Amino acid sequence: MAGNTGRTGVGSSLALTLGSAVLWGLAHVWAGRRLTGAILMGIELILAAAAATAVLTAGPSLLSLAVQPSWLWVFALTAMLVAGVTVAVTIRSHLLVRPKTVSPAARYLSAAAVGVICALVVAPMIYAAKLAYISHGVVTSVFAESVVPIPVDPWKDVDRLNILLVGADAAANRIGVRTDSMTVASIDPRTGDTVLFGLPRNLENVPMPPGPARERFPYGFQGEPPYTPGMLNEIYQYAEDYPEMVPRQSRRHRGPTLLKRTIGGILGLDIPYYAMVDMRGFVEIVNAMGGVRVRIKDPIVYGRQNEGLIEAGKRKLSGEEALWYGRSRTYSDDYVRMGRQKCLLNAVAKQADPVTVFRSFEKLAAAAVDTISTDIPRQLLPDLVELAEKVKNSRIRSLQFVPPLIYSGAPDYHLIRREVTATLAAPPAPPRSVSAAQAGDQEKAGEYAETAETKAVVLDSACH
């Protein structure tokens, strides 16, 4: 068969060209090159089916690939390769079906139209490659490569994975960094059961870990009197300022190392990793998301000069408002602020849905690089992604060491350790899928998981 090329006009040829850009081989089949057309159609359908299957069924496994630099390069190169093939097929399709005779003006217009078609069709692929490239930059910038090999099953001999979550406030009017929000997330890697242990920033006489720190402060951390009061939130910067406190650690590693050891000693937990968010950068993250929705129980004074008020009720906060929601102590105290910070982080985590992340990905990526620091190794990210799915489907309990349980000026550190042990030994909170009737009074009323000595409030309930 010679094909139908001679019977096409400019409009028909452009329609076939557009169709071939969407479904490879369509113009080839129309022009009589059925085998080539069928092969091209088959290749594209196989690629589309594979991509759809991966997105719909792979779940966490696909996400785990998305945090591995080598696979991000594969995604980027694959997207660019598909884009290149699409452009080649589109141009070749137009050459097959364009009219034999056409005026110069019509030829130039057709060429321009084909260029527009190519641009429209390959733009999503180029954007996907760009996202993969940006993701590669975030992963390699924020997460360092481990010098120690990561086991195939990193949780095999781990009863609980403990990660220190820090909110740092490096304000313009303050020298150094103060860790004003400190929470340890203790996660059961088998079930995803998670308990958040919150420590107030103003704990005093903090016992220091063995070594140079304890030798300097044998009776608890005292800071630099009379210039500082000697509270928990000073330890990070103190280690940065006095290298001898943490030998063999470089700058920006001394603070996290001593803080992990100190808080681990307070709680009686081994804390291998930390993640720190600078609260000024947190503003950029919230703004990139388009704001964060929270329920405010009582009005909150806004700004350093008390220039505004965040009214009570359900509100969508901007980044600056969210910062003050988590920071303000006017007409309240550190302990109320701690609770708001937990709720704010919980709200951000829940509202960072795939659509929101995709829509603001570039801004979020830039904010993450400037805002987040951590010693979680890059090679552990795939396992953490899978673990995050378990955490997502479990109830998160939160125990804060605040009055009347603990008084920051004279803390009972033995009591803190007993409370941690008792809370972790208690049965986990009912999973999200369990109905109120099945969960019983614990779920209906509260919203509390009680042990002999503690009440660990379920985080969702505490924030509403």
C-alpha cells in the first residue's frame, strides 16, 4: 500500500502529527507503514503501562527509589530520553503525512505548529526530569553519605529507632543557635508505634554524658554564669563554642553530638540520629505550602512588639503567623508553647499531601536545603520511607516532661527515665483504622494511653 499521504491537507497533517505525538506510530499506520507504527505503539503502551503500574502498586517501594541519587539520575535520564524519542517521532510523523505541495507560507506555519506540538508534549517530561534533578540536589545536600555500610535490614537488632527532632531559633538578635524545641521520636520499626518525648528548653542542672562534658560539669550543666542561666537549650551552642567538649568532632557536628548524648542520657535511650529545622526557614516551608491550617484554642499575640493577634478558631496561618503560633509565650508559658509546636509540626506533616508537595516542589526543595540539617545517612532513606508508612498508619503518642510531672528548675531525672520506660512498655495506641467502639474508652474519651505512672496523650486528640 502506498499510503494516504497525497490526500492530506495542512489541517489533517497537523492533526495526525498531534495524534502521533500522543500515540506513537499513528501517522505511520495511516501512511501505510503499519509494522513500524505497530512497534512504536507497542513500545509506548508498554512504557505507559509500566509507569501506571509502578505508581498505582509500588507505593513505598517507588518512593524509596525517589530518595536514592542513582535512581533519581535514572528517572531524569529516562524522562529526557522519552522526550527526545517523542520529538523524533513527532517530526518524522509530520514528514510522512504533510502535503506534497504547499506554499512556502503554509510550510513555515506547519513547521512552527509542529514545534509547538513538540514543546507541549515534551514539557511534562522535561519538568519531570527537572524535579528529579532538584530532588537529587536536595538528597545529596541535606543527607550525607555514610562511611559505615548500612545493613540490608537496618532494623534487625533494633528494638526502637530514636531520632532527636530539634527546632532551632537562630534569630537575628541572638548570637548562636538555641534549640528551643527538642523532641525524641521513638519508633518501633516492626509496627510503626511512635512515642514523642518532649523536653522543655529550660531544664536546669542537666546531667552531662561521660567524658569531657561531665568532667567540666560534674553536677549538671551550668552554662556560663552570669551570662547564661545554664539550661538545656544552651548545650548545642556551648559544644560548638568549646571544641574540647566533644573531641574529634568538626564544627556543626559538635553541637548535635553532645545534644544527642545528653538527651539520650536524660531519657535512658540510645539516640543515633537527629534532624534540625531552623524556625526562620520554617516560615519558607509553610509559605511554600500555601499556609497551614490549625485550630487555635486561645488568641495568640503576634510579633515582637505585640503588633497583632491571631484569633481563636480554625485558621489558615501564613509562614510568619505559624512561626509566632509556635514561638509566642505572651500570656502563656514554655509548656503551652511546647504543645503548640507539636501540633504545628503534626499539622504541617498531615497537610503536606502529594498534590501540595508537587505544586510547590521547587520552593519546598529550596527551603529544605536552607532549613534542615541532619546526620541521617543517605543510604538509610529508603528504609525510612518504608518505615514512615507504618508510622503514618499508627497513632502517635506524646509525653511532655512539664509540670506537674516535672518542674524544670528542679527536675527529677530518675522519674523521667522511669516514665520513659513505663510509656514504652505500655501497649501501643489503637491504629487509625480501629473504630471507637472497638478501641473502647481509651479512644472515645481520650485520648489517653495510661500506664502506672504516665499519661501519654494521643497527639491527634491533643491538637483539637
